[in-house]
Amino acid sequence: MSAAAFIILYGLSYGLVLCLIALGLVITMGLMRVINLAHGAFAALGGYLAITLIQRAAIPYAVAVPVAVLSVAAFGVLAERLVYRRLYARSQLDQVLVTIGLNLVAVALLSMLFGPNLIPLEPPPALRGNLDLGFREIEVYRAFAAGVCLAVIAALWWVFERTSTGARLRAAVDNQGMAQAMGLNVPVLFSATFALGCGLAALGGILAAPMLPMEPMWPLKYLVLVLVVVALAGHARVAASVAVAVLVGIVETGGRYLFPQYGGFVIYLLLIVLMVMWPNGLLAPRVERA
Amino acid sequence: MTALPANSILSRHRWNAGELVWLVCALGCFFTFPEYLALGTAVLVMVLLVLSYDLLLGFSGVLSLGHAVYFGLGAFTAGWLSLAGWKDPVLDALLAAAASGLAAALLGPFLLRLTGLPLLMVTLALCVLVFEAAHLATPITGGDDGLSGVQFAPVLGLFDWGLGGRTSYLYSLAWLTLVYVLLKRVVASPFGVILQGIRENPKRMRLMGNRVLPHLTISYSIGGALAGLAGALFTEANAFVGLGVLSLETSIDVLVMLVLGGVGTLSGALIGAPVYMVLKHFASQWSPFYWMLVIGPLLIAVVLFGRGGLLGSARTIVARWRRAQP
Amino acid sequence: MSQTPALEARGLSKKFGALHVTRDVSLTLAAGARTALIGPNGAGKTTLINLLTGVLRADAGELRLLGEDLTRTDSALRTRKGLVRTFQISSLFTPLSVFENIFVAVAQAAGRAFSIWRPAARERQLLERTEALVVQLKLQADMHRAVGEIAYGRQRLVEIAIALALDPKVLLLDEPAAGIPSTELDLLHSAMHGLPEDIAVLMIEHDMHMVRSFASQVAVLVDGSLLMCGEPRAVMSHPQVQAVYLGTSGQQRFERRLAHA
């Protein structure tokens, strides 16, 4: 019982943070149809920036986090204008290659600026310690991180599914030309959306930093898991991504807890099996073929 | 019957001057750069690996990030055979190729039903999975330390290893030439032509009566086998094999090398691998991450601004220069 | 003694969720048939072609090709058995040349798809057959140009060349004239009239001139079901067909046309 509670609680908080990062990618991939393998780099950038602000500039946590998130979002706009804009019309292979190139540059720069070691982010004093839930204790920070993720995800869901902005965004996804003809400023929309995606990644990276310490290889190391969530969620929306991310978080945590030696495999095996059986994502209908 | 143009896909069996020049130069390097033969052998092994990948990506349209699995399987197979007492290098290379080819033939029918991002994901996951499994299986892979003490008998009973890399260089070059000849025939055959049709428009090929999956599986198996061969050569040249051969980094390296040189021409591998390896070798001497700063922007530039990799860009520049001539 | 029909479809049905796209369609094509399939947009003509070729699996019904039951087979097998289609929007190998495009079809149909050692350029028979088709469709001028770069009308001819290369017994043409400027239609017309006499042809077409000059039988598809099938003049002048397909003003125009024909 206690093991199950641990797996579920930790898996849930892990999954929710992953979900936040993955949602940023689902949004950019869904809207702009660009495979962005460098998404993890924006998350890592957020984490490193927050660490720098807090540890080297002694800026309080509550201020550093929004500043870091907005900075990365702004940087995302720059990246979109300079590089990503050229990728929209390109083949998937080209997108993969360019974003791998960006990743390489990011990893190199991060290692040159911050060195090769793991740098954890200490949670602020208010968020340290444990929370007693009755059947199980959980670190306050994890509960906080999970709460923030849930709040942001709920806000996203509401905007996308329930507001006219969301409807316009979805229209732009389905038919760019038509959306443009109806007065939507598509280039601005894309820049804004990409910024949102990067901001979400950065926030996710910052929230993850105490649990998954920052290192130069961070963008590549967690890329696989984020892509797993995105690929399994398919073209579906917010709710699906949450479900899949939580599933991934729980499977990852459970695998490592129950089978310390082999636990890391479970998620990859699961992914391979699931993707071969449902290439269009878990919740999309199976492709019909006679 | 009118003649076929030289750049037709039906003319790929013909050798062009560049390919012949490359082979001659590669042989020439043996005499002119005796102190760089170890690097040279590493380059030749990579060229072979990239060629095998071109068959997949360039000619079949299969974008895989798991090619290191077959390279590594071949490398370790050669190592295990040597430790088990089977030390003939040629035999070990053939058996390693067979093992990798068989693995590819078994996995192919499942993996190749996917395309695009799902295929990328699954091959990526496969690569990481195999790497982690190998890492755990320390008794048979040597774990972080790798397999050492891997020795091979002299090539053809005559040429001893370990003479400053002289034997391994010529040995690798011989295999490379053989494989290149083989691949030229494969891509220029009706099988190869139809494979390229599958790459361009698999839906249409189905409605021409082609089941697609058998062709892709055969191509994948050949690619896997050749990657295994490259792996065996790696082990034979280094008398050592470590986990790096199975890493995701290797899979990405192969992709980048091919793209740099030019995808889908076979000769792209002849350019991309040496350029990448040499750049990486010299840039690494500054700092371990410096080469990423060089290769990253180069890759981005080649993809965004150059058509067809360095080779394609070179061709375009030459063509433009010719047209500008009065 | 009746000959086995080239194509016999019985009771084909297909639903997408609540949308009943194909309703109990039965269609027979005799060898040498020249049948046009007409109907308003959204009637389900392309879906029917997809069901016949096996790209979509029918919810109900059967399909026989020259008497052989192909209901449960995939599209690749149906094509190998001689059920060939062309596409409304050209689906070719864009960067490859016209010659190479047709060669792929020729090589596939000749069973040389797994010949892996001999260079394709030495396959004399395949090359000759490819060139013959190029000549037949009058594509010599563009023979070695990339298919993506030639005139659209010529691309449609490459579609037909590929279809012929596959040795069809039954040929399904999905709007062969679609997108061809009127100046280039002659080539298509002569290609159509040059089709071998023993193959059965089903043509989806909106161009009435094509229908009248080409079809010996007209089938009308409305809302997923076959309204009627018969001799062109009888079908086209049937009031129900006119009302559904041509609308009332169209009906009047058609009557005036008939009076002049």
C-alpha cells in the first residue's frame, strides 16, 4: 500500500512536470507542425537562468521564476523569427536536423557557461520540508510543483477549449490560409504561440530543477521522455496530454522503484509496444486499411 | 532505344570520376599520411557505416535514430567471437554482419510499419533501450570498461595487426571498396529503383501492386548487416569495443554525417564522414564540447541553405559558375 | 453463354460513424466496358473507388474480379490481379523523370521488383516497354524531365501511362480530365480512345463531352447509392437524373442541347 502510494504520488508530480514541458511542445508542434527536438533546451535554459538569478544574483525565488520564464519566452520569439520560421515549409527530416543542430549548440554553450557538473536548485525555505498526507509523507516542494502544474494546465485547457482565442488558435491549426483570410495575423500568432510553448518549457524546467538537477546534457537526457508524451498523446489536446504524461510519470517512477536494476527500461519498452500498435497516438482512431 | 541520361536513377551503376578519385586518394593517403592511419581507419569505418545508413534514409526514406544498435551488435559480436577463440578477422566480420542483418530482419517488419515521428520515436527508444541493457549486462559487454583483450589473427594469415594501423587501414579500405561496389549494384537494380519509388510515394507503390513492407525490410536488413560489418571492423581495428558503439550519440553522428555529405547519392557518405570526423577530431582537442559548437551551426547551415549537403552545394556552385562563364 | 464479368461488385456499403457514405452499391462491368460514373459532388464517387481498390475496407458487400472473390484482399493484391486506378490529383514520384516513373510501374508489373543484382539499365525488355508507353502517350518531349516540372496535362498522361504499364484488366479512372486546360484535352482524348479494347473501364467524370464521346454506359451515384445505370442518352435525359444532377436550369439547357445533337 505504501509502495503504491509512493509510486502514485511521486509519479504524479513527475508526470505533471513532464506534462507542462510536453504541453509546450504539443502546442508548438500542433500549431506550427514543426518537430522541435530542441524543446528540451528551452526547458534547460529556464532552469539554468533561474539558478543563476537565485544563486548568483540573490534574487528571491518568487521573482526569479517569472523573470526566467518571460526571458525564455522572449528568447523563443527571437528563435522563432530567426530559425523556426524557415522550418514550417520544410520536410520532417530537415526539421529534425536543424533542431538537433540547435540542441548541439545549446548543450555546448551550457557546458561552456556552467561547466559539466550537476547543479540542483534548492527550493526556497518556504517550500522545504515534508507534508503529512496521513497515509504517506510527501515533500512540500513536490506538492507545490504539482499544484502549479495543475493550475497552469487547467488554465491552458480553459483557454484552448473554452474561449474564442482558443477557437481561433484551433482554426489556425486546421487551416492556416483560411484563418489568415479571415483576419487572423498568422505570423504574430505563431510567434506568440511559440513564445507560450517556450515559456511552458521553461516553467517546467524550473519546477523540475530540484528533482532533476541541471546539467549540460539535460536537453537531450529528458528529450526522450517528453517526446514519448507528445508522441503518445498524438494530435489530441490538453486532457490527453495530461493523461499520457501522468501515465509516463507513474510508469517511470514505478519501474525504477519496483525494479531498481531494470526499471529504466520499462518506459521504453512500453513506448515501443504502444507506438507500433497505435502509430497515431493512444487516443486517435486506428488507421483503416483493407 | 534512346540513351539514359547520366543523372537518371537508372544510371547509378555507372562509376563517376569523383568516386574513382576518392578511392585512389584513400589509397594514396596510406602512403602520404602514415602517422594518421589510426584516424584514417576510423574514418573509413565511419564511411562504411554512413553508406549503410544512406541505403535506409537516402534510398528507402526510413529515418531511424537507432542505427547504432546494428553497429554495436556487430562490434560486440566480433569481440565475443574473438574471446571465444574464433580469431579470423574476415570470418568474424562476416558473422557479425550476419548477426546484425538477422536482427534487422527480425525487427524490420514491426518497425517499418511506422513512418515519420512515430518511427523516429520508436527507433530512438530502441537505441536507448539497447544501450541501457548493454550497460547492465556487464558480464558480457564489460559495462563501462568495455571488452578488452580482443585479439585477431593476421588478415588472410599474412598481415599482422598493430603495425601503426597499416594493416587495419588497408583492410578497412578493401572492405569499403567491396561494399561500395555492392551498394552501387543494389541501388541501380530494379529493386533499388522501386525502393526509391517507395521512398517518394509509398501509397502509390501499394496501388502499383507492391506490398512495400518486404522491400523496406530487405533494405533495412542489408543496411543493418553492413552496419554490423562496420562494427566488426571497428573492433578489429581497435582491439577493443565499448558501450559508445551503441550510444544515441553514434546514431545521431551517422545521421549528421550523411546529411553533411548529401543524402541519397552514396557518394555523400564519402564526403560527409571524413569532414565530420576530421572536424570533430581537431575541435575535440580544444574542449570536449567545442565540436558541438562547430558541427551544430554547420548542420543548420547545410540544411537551411545548402541543397543536398556539402556535395550537393558543391555541385550547385559549380553549375552556377559554369553558367556564368561567357 | 454469358462471359464472366470483368468486375462485379455487390452490395458495397460503407459508413463513417453516422455518415452512410456508400449504400448497398452493386455494379457490374463486362470485359471491354466503357462506363462513366457521374453524380453530384459529395455523392461518394471517390469513396466507391477506394472501396473497389481496397484502400478502404467495406462494411458489407462483395467484390469479384474476373470471377475471383477479392473482398478480403488488400489493395496491393488487387492491383496485381489487374484492378488498376488512376488518381484525381496526380500521385506520382515527383522528383523522378517521366521515364523513371513509368519504369517503376513496368518493373513492378513484370515481377522484377526483387531483382537486386542486375542494373535496371540492362533490363532491355523493361526499358523497351517503358519507351513504348512513352511513345503511346506522346510524352517523348518530356521523357527525361522530372515529373514535377512538366505541364499538368502531361502529368495526367503519365498517370495513364502508369496505369497501362500495370497490365490492367479493369481500369478505374478518377476524373482523368480534372485540372487539364482545354487546350491539352486532345491528348487525353486520344489516349482514352487508344485504350485496349478488352479492358473494362470505369471513369468518374464531370466533363459531359468526355462522357458522351467515351461511354457506352452511364451510372449515376447520388447520396451514396446507385440511382440507375444504363445507356447514356436514356440515363442523361431521365428526369430524375436531371433534377438531381443538373438542377432545373441545367435540365432546360440539356434539353436544348439534345435538340441540337
